[in-house]
Amino acid sequence: MKKKILLVIFLFTFLSGCSVYNSLMNISKLKFKLDSVGNFKISNIAVTKKSSLKDFNAIDLLKLTSEVAKGTLPATFTLNVDAYNPNSTSSTNQSSDITLKSFPWRLFIDNKQTISGNISKPVAVPGKGGHSIIPLSISMNLMEFFKNSNLNSILNLVLKLGGEKGSTSHIKIIADPVLGTPIGDIKYPESLTIVDSEFH
């Protein structure tokens, strides 16, 4: 009877060890890249379909000038992060899916550190080459970080980020992903710098 109990304990420990090992291996394989910027608004003015300063009408400019005079220029947008999971397994009982329990991030615009945040709920990333888009909701006062820039300079930056021809090339985030596992949370060993040019 004692031998059976010891065998059960050994098997449980072994399987737990395998789970930890697989989780650690999965961490090393999960990749991230900036995908897109969506629904960009400045002072609640949509810029998604604007491509130049001429696309801001007189009322828009009056409102924005008034905001700048008060030292505020609120901007909101969604930064979409592409999470890629290349993991696969030969075992039919071992899932290669990964769950991101937490995703603390810091946002940089033109290499200037701005705000930080986290995801509101866990995100599952399917295995075998699966992708999941992680939408980060950004809300910030641009004047807090670009107070030495004039309105035209800020609007040009906004258009580069979220305008009709906007891209994520001016943005990067530094993140510290946390993986949820059956035995507890496992944090990445070091911070990841995530850009739009390649997966990291």
C-alpha cells in the first residue's frame, strides 16, 4: 500500500515537473508584434480617415487650440498587439495553447516613454501557429508628454500614428508577460521590447 502511495506521489511530481518544463518552453516560444492602431481620436475628433492637416476643419482646429491653451489634449486609441504561438505537441493529451494571465506594458512614442497599463482579462493564444490580437486601450493627455511641441507638430504625429496612412512604426511597447499555468503564474525572465517590424 505504501509503495502505491509513493508511486502516485512520484507520478504527480513527475507530471507537475513536465507541466512546468512545458510551460517554460512555451514561454520561450511565444512571440509578439505590434499589429495596428485603431479608432484614434484626439479631443474626441476622429482622425482615422484624415491624412493631412487640411482634413481638420475650422471647428476642429478651434476646439484643439482651446484644449492646448488649457494644457490638455486628450487622445484615445486601440493598440493591437499580435501574439503568435508556434508551439505544437505530438501528444494528444498535452495542449499547446498558452494563456496570458497578465501583460503589463509601457508605451513609447518616438522613443518617449508615456503611459503604462495591463490587460483587463486573460488572453488565450492557440497553439500550432495560432494568433490572438491583444487590444490595448490607450487613453492619455498628449500635452503631458509633448508639451514643448506646437499643435501642428502634435497633429502631424497623430496622423502618423492613427491617420488614414498611419502606422505603428513610431510606437513600441515594453512588456512583462505573465503566463497562467496549472501550478501558478510564471513571469517572463526579462522584459520584451515589442515593435511592428518583427516578432519578439
